[in-house]
Amino acid sequence: EELDRQFGFRTLHSLTNAFVSVAKEKSFPLYYDNEYGVDSDIFTWPVDQTVTEGDAPKGSITMLKKNTTERKMLKTALKLPLSQAIERMTAELTSGYFDETKKISIIYLTDVNSNGVPLMLVGYRCDDGRLYLNVNRVDPDRTWYVVNGHRVGFLSN
């Protein structure tokens, strides 16, 4: 963060620090009890660790009305580079998207892991109030369930 201030450039750490800062301002406990407050895979899984400058493409959150596979979600998903996805997730946190528990936001990424597998960024406010931000592999056969009060949204065109 000090380098960000001194030299005017951003890192993935500074972007996740902004997310953690907003969570702390809202008094949301963090799921990850590590030095970052977020999933440490964010800093190792994506092959490209570049912070993308400029405005992210616009998109809106599509809330699932029924259980849905990632294959179906990917048909309309707006994919972002990891850095822009973290900024978007921070904006969602700031605007109140995660003020209620059992709420999930998924942003599919343009990034892949070292095996070439596409990745996604997931924000989730657990039933117990903890908030997490993690990176995960995309699995077209995975189903996201909207049961027991869980609400799932994803960034789409």
C-alpha cells in the first residue's frame, strides 16, 4: 500500500485491501483469518497478476430465480480481468449488495490458472455474517442453488 501511495500504481493487494477496508467499516467479520482477509489464492492462482487500468465494461447483476448451472450462466456472463472484478466486488460491497446475509456474487474472469482453467471471483456473505472473497475454478457442470434463503447473482451483459 505504501508503494501505491509513493509511486501511484495499484497492486492486487491494494485492491483487496480496499475490499477489506469497506468490510471493516461495515463491521462485517471476515471469513479468511489470514494476513490479507481474503482468499490467498487470489494472489497465486491467476497466471496474469497485472492490474488492468481504466474503467471496466458495464454490466449488471443478474439474480438467479432458480437453481442454475455455470454453463447456462456463462452464456450471458460479462467476464472481467481479476483486478477489475475485485474493484467491482468492492463497489457492490460499498453499495450495500452484501448488507444481508446469504448473498452471493459471482464474476467470471478473463484469467486462467496455470493449467489453463478459467477462474471466477466469488463474494459471499455467510449465514453467520462473515464475508469472504475468493477465487475458484469455473466448472460448467456446477449448479448454484437458490435455496434456504440464499440469493445468487452474477455479472452479465
